[in-house]
Amino acid sequence: MSKILESVVDITSQKDADDLAYSVIATLAELIPLSSAAIIHLAHGNVALPLVRLEIKQVNKQPIYRWDQPSLELNVTSITQCVIEQQPICEQVADQRIYYFPVSMNELYSIVLQVNSLSELDTHYSVIQGLLLIYKNYHSLLEESEHDKLTGLLNRNSFERRISRLARDRRRVRPNEANNDSAWLAIVDIDFFKRINDNYGHVGGDEILLIIAQQMRKFFNNKNLLFRFGGEEFIIVLENMRKPRAQAIFEEFRVLIAQHNFPFDEHLTISIGYCELASFDYPTTIIDQADKALYHAKETGRNKVRNYHELVVQGLLSPEAVAGEIELFNTNCI
């Protein structure tokens, strides 16, 4: 019992929804005999994405944990069935028993715990479902603290933590496992937004912000990080793609907004500045680079997409000093 209580303390000490998922999986691995486990995000449009994966290998009778290996195969039919029936499902595949446990989060998505084991887990159901109930309740609290109350997008408080984790994960990928694709961070700013607030008040401005956020959620997929960074500024993070593809996606979204029919018969546009999210960059460095590209887009006519690194190559922007260099060589500090 003390082991379970210690696990609950560890789970409820997490400050981030992703860390919470890792903690729950690690706890299950300590309490029940399993060979692999995953927490899967199931949008109610039947898009299943693994949030956390764990495989356990026995080496000299010692468990070796391997996190987020790409070998997990998802049976979308079984995952969807357990969500519809709101009941655990067990199926036999070769020598493995595969269990699916549903957790209904809200009207938009559910979470499914997939557990693979060589043993029957019927006697462990109460422990598993108890941990999932703790996960659901605490996840709801973290979700509320990490999301903007108006738009429902991730908020600024969660930005640095998410970007730091993304950079860390990219550093952790071995060269032979990498596909040489990059991550890209864009700042999106609504052009002449002050005019909306001046003409229609802050209620009108909030309506526009809600529509932009809704369009972002429709256009981008569940893998993309979408933030409301403050005021009329949003941040989009694209992963695992080359620059021409990222440029094309940002351009397509810019055109989508420019062609959208907004309230008040307003024709609204957005400007976008973006840069590559390198694994060694600080979040402040990345934001500064994307912001400079955004400023250039707005200064040269708005309703444009501009890339920081291209502007540097063209001589239109000066390259940034690497974070830490200024302090290291600033003799005024001596």
C-alpha cells in the first residue's frame, strides 16, 4: 500500500500534462507485470496518436525501460470500440494479452491506456482504473492551468516548458534514427487588430480571437503545438518537415485567414514570422528570431510570411549572437 501511496504522490506532483502521462505509465510498470504500455490520445474524429510509449525488456532478469520507441502498432478499431463501449477490452495476439482501458476526458477527445502483458491482468483492474481516475482528475487541473481561458489554446505559461522538452527530445534522437527534418516555430499576428478593438470594443476583439483560434485548430493537426502568446499574437510549432513544406503550410494558413468571412464585414489578414527550432537554442532566442521575421513582414506591407534565416542570408536582418556570448565577452561586467 505504501508503494501505491508513494506513486500517487509522485503523480500529483507533476506540473505538466506530458510529465503526468509519463509518471502514470512508470507507476503501472512498477505495480503490474507488463511488457509495454501506452497512453493514446483519441480525437472523436478517430485520429489516434500515442502520447507516451514504454517498452520493457528483461536483461539478466532486470527490467530495462525504453521510452517512446517507434514500434508501437495501434489497433484503431479496438481503441475506438473501448471508447464507444466505455469498457476495458482484452484481445490475444500471439503470446501477448493486449488490454485497452478508456478514459473519457471531454467532448473533444478521450484517452486510452493500452497495456501489453504476458499474464492475465484481471486481478489488477482496480489498481489500473484507480490510477486512471487520478490521471483524469489531475489532468483536468493541469489542462486548465496550461490553456488560455478565451481561446482554449496552450497559454504562454506552458510555452517555455513545451519548447524546452521539444528541443530536448530532438537532441535525444540518434543520428541514424533522425530523418533530418526540422521543427519550425512561427509567430502569427493579426494585422491592424487595434482597429477592431477601437471600432467594436473588446467583445468584438475577443470574437475575432476566438475565430482565429478555431481556424488554427481546424487547419493544423493534433501533433502541432498551438499557443496564444498574448494579445493578438499566436505561436505555431510544426515538427518533422523540411523548410519548403513548412513555408507552404504557413502560406496556406495565411491565405485561409485572408479569405475568411469575419464578422462586422471586416477583411482581416495575418502576418507570420518563423524560424527553425534548433535543439541547442534557448526559447528566448527562438522567439526573438521569429519576432524579428514577423516585424519585417509587418514593416514591408503585412499579410506576408517571412523566414528569419532567409532574411539573414539576404542581408535584411543581422544574425543573432548565441545566448551566453554577450555575458561571456562583456568586459563591462568585470
